Amino acid sequence: MGSHLLTICYLIGSITFIIGLKMLSNPASARKGNLLAAFGMGIAILGTIFLYTSETGEHLGNYHWIFGGLLLGGVVGTLAAKKVKMTAMPEMVSMFNGMGGACAALISVVEFNHLSKEIEEGIVNGGDVQPTVLIIVLGLIIGSVSFAGSMIAWGKLNGKVKDLSFTGQNILNLLVLAITLAAGAYLVYDPTQHLLLYAILGLSLIYGVFFVMPIGGADMPVVISLLNSFTGVAAACGGFLYDNKVMLTGGILVGAAGTLLTILMCKAMNRSLANVLIGSFGGNKSGGPAGDKDQGHYKEISLSDAAMVMSYANKVMIVPGYGLAVAQAQHVCHELEKILEEKGVEVKYAIHPVAGRMPGHMNVLLAEADVPYEKLLEMEQANDEFKNCDVVLILGANDVVNPAAKNDATSPIYGMPILEVEFAKTVIVNKRSMKPGYAGIENDLFFQPKTSMLFGDAKKVLQDICAEVKSV
Amino acid sequence: MENILNFISANKEIIYIVILMIFVGIEVIGRVPSVLHTPLMSGANAIHGVVVIGAIIIMGKAESDNYLALILGFLAVVLGTLNVVGGFVVTDRMLEMFKKKKG
């Protein structure tokens, strides 16, 4: 009876995962989809705890340990997820992803130890368990790479880990991967070499670090998405191991969806996955293509002039970027929008799909400040509108408005669709300094005659502009 | 080689599931708008936390004198739960903001 119920629990789990994921890909149903998947997960976990029986018909024991672990992980997870700032969400996801990978790797370690004890005691024959060892090794390698990679991605996003690349790095990486796989293959061939397991664990962790290290911080969302699908596959290995259908379906589902999502994210930036993984975009390759070109001069604009120009405009388009997120200026930005609207100025936001550090970052940020949905224009709409705009106010965005993506075939971001702000009458750029953006390349836009720079922290600058506009 | 072949026929059911799930996974998110990329990634991240079930099984089966299994299993349960709970909560927080802007 119990095992039939458990089968039904797992069935519910698998179905909610599929439907949940489907609902997550539509804005109207996304939140319900997430809750549905969480509900299914709860059923599957509780079912496992109370209904699971081993081949010999025994129930699980060690309840205090299990519940202790669930409680600890649950409380810490909830607190971390609730406390995290909006700007730090991508790195939080990376952190959680790493935890999943580590979990899969630990399962492999424990299961292998269990297995090698059985081989030693002669309960099973080394040759017969080769497929099982293969699954264990795969779960170990993929889980560890995902864990180590996610930790590096996490470190990069919060600025603790710097990009590191050197010549021959790709070759070294491939070498480490090859050795890891060879060690894995040998362990499958001869499962009695149990110390090899720890060598594989170590090598996989090193490979995970090496894999993410050279990839630029701007590409981390893509990397996290890829590692996310890795962890999915690692979870599926666990499903194989325990002949557990919900782990299998959940894992493979995420593995497949995650891979597609990774490709879609690359497409949004008009790049290929290979280009992200081995390309130098966002890396610290020195001497950009614009480096030796005479940039000319940029001009600055004073706060009061900026306020004046916007107050007397008919239409203002705001282009938010990472700078806005870092300065947490979304509320004061909304404030400025309201003040301008009271003066009869039409205000819209132009949202580039990859503005900020994650796709959708700006939507989430502005929604937090209660900016109405209709005011956010997607890239294509915005590009049609720029020619009617009197003022474009760029808040901490850089690469997504860089005309080099259209004009300069040698630029690393060439081909990426951008917001064509130069069609507006005036462009005001708020940045903290003239430093290049995340891609590490100069932006010609700043040197165009239409453009004026307004240096300073986005929040501070916007507060001052609000005050100025009010007094106009 | 024979092992592998035996393995395939012994697990053909699982292999079918894997292949079908790959297609389902691709089909299900095929037309996602780019604004939802991050929440979707986060939601998928929470779903692969299902790996915690494996950790629970290890924990529950471990003999009380097998400290390696107990300690690593416990750690795995904690990490897996972090992945599941944190993942779903963070996704919900992201999506909460999407909902607000419609209202």
C-alpha cells in the first residue's frame, strides 16, 4: 500500500514539475507555476520520508537527522532568499544551484563507499556493478563541476572573484577535463580502486573553477543557467541510482529546459554559446578595438540644465541599466517620472533584454518601485519611439546603448541588438565615471555632439534632479 | 560491453523516460519571453533540488555506526533543502514583482 502511495506522490511531483515549468514561461501564470512545482516537491519529499521502503521492505530510519537537516536547510534557505537584495538575486540563484550540485556529489560519494564495501565483502561482483559505478561517477563529476563553478560565478557576481585568463587556458582546461574523464573511466573499469573517487572529486572541483574563471562577469547569467542544467543532469543520475522516477523526471526536465534556456539567453545577446564559453567578451582582454581611435571630447551637463531640458520636453525616455540597480535608485526614478508627468511630460522606459546583470533584471527592479507595466517598452517598441523623444536619460546603462554593436565589425559586441538612443534629440547619460562598461569597451555614444554626461551615483543624481524639476 | 547492453534492456523504461523528458523540457519553455528568463532559470534551479530525495534516502538507510554516510548524508540533506526552499522562495520573490506591476 505504502509503495503504491509513494508512486502516486512521485507521479504528482513529476506532473507538477512539468506543468509548473510550463506556467513559469508565461508572465500571467508564472507565480502560480512556481507554487505548483513547490507543492509537488513537498509531496514528493514527504512521501519519500514516510512511505519509502527499501527492497527488503524496511522503512527509513534516522528521522531526527532527516528532519534536522530539512529544518536547518529550510530555515537558512528561506532567510537567505528573503533577505537577499534584488540586485543580488542572480548570485543567490547561483549559490542555491551550487548547493544542489554539492548535494548530488555527496550522494555519489556515499553511494560509492557503500558499493565498494559490498564489493570488498564479496556481496556484489565488481564487474556487475559497472553501470552503477558509471552513474555514480557521472553524478560526482557533474555535481562537483556545478558546485565549484556556481561558487565562482557567485563570487564573480558579488565582486569577490576577479576574471582570470591567460594564454593556453583553454588547453589547460581541456587537459584537466580529459584527465578527470579518464580517471572516471578507469574507476568504472575497475571499481575496486576506491581512492580514485576522491581524485575524481578533486579534479572535478578544479575543473569547475577553471571552467568559470575566464568567463566575464557580464556572462554569468548564461553560465549559471548552464550550470543549472548540469545540476539537473546530476540530479537525474541520482534518479537512475535509486530508480527514483521523480528525481529522474525533475532532473532531466531541468537539464533539457536549462540547456534550451541557456541557448535562448545567448540568442538574446545575439551570440553563440561557444562564443560565451571560450570567447573573450567581458573578459579582461586589453586594448579594445576603439582603444587607439581618437575619441574626441565629451561634454558634461549640470544638474539644473538636465532638469530644465527634461521639464520642457514633450517626451522623455529613460534607459535603465546596472548602475540604477547598484544605486538602488528605482524608487527615486519612479518619483522623477511622476514629477515629470505632473508637468505634462510623457515618460517611458526602454528596457533592453539584457540590461543589468540578468535578463529581466530591469523589469523586476522597476516593478519593485511600482512603475506601471505599460510604461516599460521592449527593445523593438522603444527603437521605434526614440525618434519622437526629446530627451533620452540613460541611467547606468552602457553596452546596451553602444553604437559599436551596429557600426564596428571589430567590436566584441558587434551584432548585439541595442537601443538606438542616438535617434532622440538629446541624450543625457548618467554614469559614475567615464570607465567602460562590463564588456570593457569604449562607447562612442558618449562622445557624440548630442550626448551630455551627468556624472554621479544614480540615486543621488536623480534626487537632485527631482528637486530641481520641482523648482522649475 | 555485454554489461552495457544488459543495463540498457534492464533499464529501458528509464531510458524512455529520459528521452521523453528531454523533449518535454525543450517543448515546455520553447516560447518564453526574455523578461522571464531569470525567474524561469531560478524556478528550474529549485526543481533540480529534487536531488534532496536521494539525500533523504541515504540518510534514512544509513546504519547508526556508519558515520561517513550519516555526516555526508546530513550535509547533503541540508544542502539539498537549501536548494529547494531557497530556490522556490527566491523565484516567488522575483515573480511577486512581476505580478505587482500588472495591478
